[in-house]
Amino acid sequence: MNTPMLETRALCKSFGGLHVTREVNLRLMAGDKVGLIGPNGAGKTTLINLITGVLAPSAGTVLLGGEDVSGLSQAQRVKRGLVRTFQITQLAPTLPVHLQVEMAIHERQASSGRLWKPLRAYPEVQAEAMTILSCLQLQGLAARPPMALAYGEQRLVEIALAMALRPRVLLLDEPMAGVPPGERQVVLGALASLPTDLAILMIEHDMDLVFNFARRMMVLADGAVLAEGSPEHIRKHPAVRTAYLGEEA
Ligand SMILES: Nc1ncnc2c1ncn2[C@@H]1O[C@H](COP(=O)(O)OP(=O)(O)O)[C@@H](O)[C@H]1O
Ligand SMILES: [Mg+2]
């Protein structure tokens, strides 16, 4: 049997008497595209924080490629290929995009213990940055600072920075948050062009987007997994419709 890229086993989190994550079991294989949905307060962001090591679980384990990483720091998990993007932009507004991607590549190389190679490394790093930007159709904007870009383009730069860390698992926390409808297609196209073997977990409120993107859906309600399965299965699921989709109908 294949080892999952990311797995959680009976993950639990309580804040005092408030149970925010209840025995969540999650498995992402290489190439999986999973959508995570649930009403506000369901515990989606908390789950991401537990997986990435921002929060320590009250019980349960997180495994990356079969290795228990529950005791590791955020940085140690990033080094093992677990990368997230944030709901709120983390970009330096005035620094040209290609430089930010190059810095992320340098960061990755430093963290993997590679010795600093001052001059010869630069062309390699510049070339890799341009390859990443080209994959996301950003090559024409490489010299511009984020403040000169449309909001949807800025979200793509954040994905470029995540890709510079060479993720095996990518966690996207609401990649469409704040993106105007006219720019969503560009972001969706870029997400579709990411490497096929990358495992992606996407939290998203835009139902059309997440149902189109994900091959598998997971629904959280009140901290627990209410349902999981194919997008078609989830669309029809009575409890999901009542707990969640029904709100929008
Ligand atoms: N640090 C915290 N202390 C206490 N309660 C928290 C904390 N973080 C989140 N919660 C509570 O956990 C629940 C789930 O929150 P969250 O994970 O942000 O939900 P979602 O992302 O699905 O909207 C909410 O009731 C929230 O108030
Ligand atoms: Mg949230």
C-alpha cells in the first residue's frame, strides 16, 4: 500500500472545554486534490494550524510521508515538504516579484544545509525563479513589485513563493479570498497547472471553485468530519445540504 503524503490520526484540539477539532482522520496521497469545506467556526483553520504546527494538538498525530511530525516545529515541517499559503497576503509590497521568489529559493537551499555558493548559484536560482513564475503565467510581471499587480496576480505570487519551497503537500487557505470575480479564472487556471504529483488541500468558500478543483471533498462541522467523498457525493449528501449547502440555497 502507498504511504500517504499527509495523514492525521484522531487529531483533537480543545480550548478549555471547547472541542474545536474532534478525532479528525485525513489522508492525502501524492497528487490528491482535496477540498475542505464547512460553516464558519467549523474548525477548518484550526485543522490547518494543527497540521502545520502553529498549534499543538490535544491528542492525535500528524504524519508526513509516514513520519510522525507531531513534535516538529513549523520550519521543520516546511523542510519536509509541507507548505501553506495564507488567507491574508504576506508579500513585501515594493520588492520585485522575481527577487521574492529567489529569496524563497535561497531560504529553501539554506534550510536543507546546502552551503552558500555566492556567485555561481545566482544564475541557477534566477532560472528556477523564472521557471516557477512561467508555470503560473507570471513571467511578464517578474520585475514588478506586488503593489503594481492586480489582487488575483498577487495571490499567484504567493503560490509562486510556496512552490519555491518545493512542497510535496500544499495547503491553500482560501486562495480566492478577496479576488474579484473577473480575476478568478486566472487563479483557477494557475492552480490547475501545478504539478500533478503535488498533494493539495484547499479550504475555499467559493463552492463553484472548490467543487471544480477538488477530486475529493471533506466536510467539517463542529470540529468533526461530517462527510467525505467525491464532489458529486457531497453535493447530494442530505446532512451536508442541511448543515451547510442548504444555507446558501
Ligand atoms: N485560540 C483560540 N482560542 C479559543 N477558541 C478558538 C481559538 N481558535 C479558534 N477558536 C474557536 O474554534 C472554532 C473553530 O475556529 P476556526 O478553526 O477558525 O473555524 P473556521 O476556520 O472553520 O471558520 C471557533 O469556535 C473559534 O472561535
Ligand atoms: Mg477560517
